[in-house]
Amino acid sequence: MGEASDDIKLTSGSVIEISRFPGYVLQTKVKGEIVSKVESELLCRAFIYMYLGDDPFDKEAKEKFGASMLSLF
């Protein structure tokens, strides 16, 4: 499994979940079903940087991540 299928129909309220696993693996689920697994260090780093880098895609998500990390200490 590496490429996502074009057969997936996204309806209003569909949930897309992207998870990172050891070995630089990104797994994508749509509506709870695994649709793609890709092993790429570059893609994993880019995805994390998109949310936690200097100019994050979602500033609130970055702030929540930072707050949750601080709460561990």
C-alpha cells in the first residue's frame, strides 16, 4: 500500500486521520479505514514542520501541542 485510491468518496463530515509511525511511515485513514501508508523521512519531516515549524499551518494546533508538552513536566 503506498498510493491512495481515487475511489474514496468524501462526504460532509468525513474524518481524515494522518498518523506518523516509527521508521518514517505516514498512514492515512479515511472514515476509520486505512487508505495509504507511505515510508518517507522527507515527507514525515515536512508534515510535522507544516504544523510545528516557524510559520505553522494551524497556529492554534501548535500552541495546543506546546501546552500539552509543558503539562508533561
